[in-house]
Amino acid sequence: MKRKLLFLPLILVGVAALAWVVMMLWNSVMPGVFAGSMQIDYWRALGLLVLCRILFGGFRGRHGGGHYGRERWQRWQAMTPEERAQFHKDRGAYCRPNKE
């Protein structure tokens, strides 16, 4: 939990920077392409970014879940105990050990 709170400022700075990039791209491309479009300010760019997130469902990162997650879970459930042990043996170098 404490680790997640440390990343919160980094996430906020990332979102702010992404909104700035959207604003700069919009203002440099759209008025030249579409004669009727106008430049946008930072807050409209942030709103556009949120709207795209709502409509297209981006920014999922590594924890997208959805259909892919269900397929992985079903595949795991179908494994025999020997197959699971082999899976852990093969993937052991890529996983962090449990700290208890």
C-alpha cells in the first residue's frame, strides 16, 4: 500500500505531461487540417484525454484483465498438479520470491 502511494505523484505528473502532449499535438495539427477547428487549452486537452479513455478504454497497462485474463485462468484450472509444478519450475527465474 505504501509503495502505491509513492507512485501517485509520478502518475499525476505523467497524466499532466500526457495532457500537455495532447494539447501541443492538437494545436499544431488540427487547425491546419480542419479549417473550422480551433486551438485548445490545457484543460480541454485533459478532458479530451479522459473522453478517449472512456470511449476507447486505453491506459490499461499490465493489468488489463478482461477476456485474456479469463483464458489464462481457465488454462491454469485445466492443468494437472504436475503441469503446474513444471510451470512454476520454468517460470521461477522470472518471478519474485514470496516474502513472508
